[in-house]
Amino acid sequence: MAVKVPPIVIKFGAGLNSRARLSDVNIEETSLGENFDLDAKNSALRPRRPFKKIVQTPNGVAATATDTTPLLGYAQLRKRNGTVDQIVQCASVVYHWNGATTFSTLAELSASDSKIRGRAHHNWGLATYVIVTDLEKQEDVQFWDGATATGFQTLPTGLTNLKAKYAHVLRERVILANLTENSVDLSHMTVFSKVSTATTYSVSDKPSSALGLDDAVYMLTPNLRPINGLDVAFGDVVYSTEKDRLFVLSGDSSFDFAFGEFYDNSNASGDESVVNIGNDLLFGRSGAIDILSSTIKYGDVEVDDVSRWIKENIERTESWTNVYDQRNQRVICFPNNQSAAYVLHKDIFYEPKHSLDPAPRMSPWSRWRTTYPTGFSPTVVWAMTDPIDGYESVYFGDSSGNIYKFDPEDTDLDAASDVVTVTRRSKLINLPEAMQLFDIEGWIDYTKQWEATVQLNFIFGGEQSPTTSITLTLPGSDSIGHYYNSSNASLQAVYNNDDYYRAGYDFSIRRQNWKVAGQGNTLQVECIVSSSGRDWQIEEIGLRIHASV
């Protein structure tokens, strides 16, 4: 009697699962892969969007072993009229930057390794300026009011040479954390400005009923450990201490501010590993990434480790730099020991079928890598409002002063140079013992957009373990539109838009059939796709396996 194997259909609705036994990986996950996008409502295989090289700062030079001009800092001013303005720091120089190609010098910092920060929650709403801190605590706390000549200045605080790693404007106060004052390291201290002023602070008054409700006060972390994160989660101000624990701020005034225990042994590691992701707080630690809501719900158990699917990839990572991409609902996590980014797709993780109770069934992770020389080892990474199009976007810099942007609308290659190659390898498919020699008749369904080259590798297991490969070309649409990059404004108005870019897309589902011979007891299917365009989509890969005759 002939051995029959039901048809196998491979879809791509989930991410990287390098931890599970190969045969336990879900058919929609990948046991090995990179550079794919994920969408809870679309299980097709699609590439991540490329990044664009926007511009190089005026002092940027090609990096050598002894001479670099790294992009290290940023700040964005959010004005009351809804417009934005921004500055960037390259080496020791601070520039006013218009978001495109225009720079003007604002200041020369005293130290070339400063890392200035001016995030959205650094903006002081009672006046038009952003408070600028320094992760290296080399520079005093500054402010910038948008003036191109004298606007970048030391913030008057009433204290001596006050430096801070972190800031947050909340409850009509400025909160500064991890400080140096008068050359004394106070990395375990946080100060609260007087209510409704950003310029009055105290390092001598703790919260007390003897003070006014609105007075400036200071507090020390209960464990006296350095503060390495300050953010808001679930309506509470949460502090992280380096490789130790999380504390929550309680109280409403200078009478009763206090720290409460929140999560022991959180062990967050890295100056920018703690990040608010909209409905949760995420933090990286040695060999893992946690989320706070799971911790609150289940306690200190594995379910709070949102990175459990990719433990094999990150077990030697010591610290993280994480950034929340709000517009695309994902968190981009950069490990300190790899030129790669691990991307948590929120819609996959929080989708009901991937719910936290008791554990998500499929991985929400993708891994990004690039062949472009800068790699994914940014010298700085941040989210801000794009001053050109008004969208929230993620930017990063490199050691030569270059500024890059994720998910641009006008490039098909990484930095207009390197193809984004996508790889996915399926779970281990067990075959009947009686079927040692067999034929595979298969199909690949795709949406006709950009032309793409697909290499399918069939990795067989057993006493004989051959690998067979075939290469398919997925034809593109017959008349694909392109972005028109003319400098002529009238032509740009006509051609630089999605309607023209997508005008030639067919969007019909096409199929290519193929056939290979196989031998063994198990099978994995690896799919490697490359294209000179950023829009291609594989709907599914199907296999019908039957014994050779």
C-alpha cells in the first residue's frame, strides 16, 4: 500500500524561534532567518523595509582605525504651534539640522564623547524649549529654544554644574535622574523641580511635611544603586537601577513622594535599555528582554521573558539599546555584541491567539542584518517626528557622522546600495519511515510586484542527508512605477507619490510549480529571496510528497 503524506503548506505569520526543538517549531515560524517583516493580519513573506542614508554631518569623515567622527546625540524641540526643530551631535559639535541636508553649528562641547539627549518628554511646555541631558554626564544640563545662534545654553538650576543622564517632564515638574553636582557623583539621586518651573532644584531637601507642596526636593534610590532608566508605565513613574531592580514613585507632592518596591532582580542593563512601548514597559538585561506587564501578572517567572524564542541568539548579550517605533508598532533592540537588530512586533505578541495567558504560541521576533558597511551597530538610535513629512520615524547614526532613517518611502536598497536578502528556514518536517526515496511536487504562490529571485534549499535528514536546491524567478509586474527623483518641484509633485509608484503593480496571485527528488526521514525547506525592489510578497509554499516509483 502506498505511503501517503498530506500536503504541507508553509506560511509566514510568525517569527524566529531558534530555541524550540526543530520539530516543535510552528509551521508559520522560522527556525533560522532574517530580514523579514511580520504582520498579525498578513501571513505572507515580505521583506523588511530598507533604511536610507539621509545625510552626513559637515564634520563627518570616513572612519579609520584612528580617526572617527561618530554621531552621538540628538534633541528635538516640539513647539506649541505643532512644528518641530532638531539638533544632532557629531563628535563634539552640536548642529541645528533641518531634517534634510542643511546644518548650522550651534555649539562645541567640552568633551567629544558626550551623548546629548532631548527626547519628546524632555520638552518643557510652559516655555518653548527642550531640556538636554548627557548620558556620559560630561556636559551640564542644557536647554535649547530653537534659536540657531544662542539657543543652546546651560539650564539655570541654582546648583553647581548639574549634570544628568535622564529627564522627564511630568506632573508640572522636571524630573532629573542619575546626576553629578559640583563634581560629586550622585548616580543614585533624582531631583524634582519646583512645580511650574524648570529652573529651581534642591539637593538638600527630601520630601517632608515641613515643605510646601510644590517645593523642589531630591530622593535617593533605596538600594543606592545607579539609575539606568526613567520612564512612565501604567500611570506610574518607574525607575530602573543598573543590574538590580525596579522602583515605582508614589505620592503626589513634596510632602509624600516615596519609592516603592516594584520588581526585584529586574537586572536591566544598558543606559537605554528601558523603554515605554505604549501599553507596556520593556527592558533588556543580560541574555534576555523582559516586559513589565507580564512581570506584574505572573511574577518573576519565565513568562515575563518576551525574548524566550530567541534565547539561543542573545544568550551572551550583556546590554541593550532599545527604541520604540510607534508608527509601526514594533520595538527595535540592538545587542551590544552583534551587528544585528532584533525586532519585537507588538501586534504579533499581543494578538489574542498569541495572548499572555499562559504564553504566546508563536514568536513575535524578526532579526535584521545588512551587508552595508555600517551594519546594525549604531552609535546612536532615536525616534522623532520627521520634520519633512511629519511622521514619527526611527533614525540612527554611525561612526562617520552619517544619519540614516528606517522605513523611508523613496529607496529600495539599504542606503541605496545593498540588497535586502530575506532568509527563512521551516520547522523539521518528519516523514514516514517507509518513505526513504520520494518526489516532491510543489508550488509557490506570490503576488506579482517586483521581480524577485527565490532559492529553495531542501535539507534532508536521515542516514543519507543530501541537500537539493532550485532557483526560481518570480516575474515582476510588466509596468512597475518608480519614485521620480527629479529636483524639479513640479515634476516631484506629479511623480513622487504612492499612486505613481504603485501604478504598475498587478497584485494578482500567481503560481509557479516545481519538482525535486528527495531522500531521508526528515525535511526542512529554506527560502532565500533577493530583489532589487522592496515590494514583493510570497503567499505560501506548498509541497506534495509521494514515494518514488
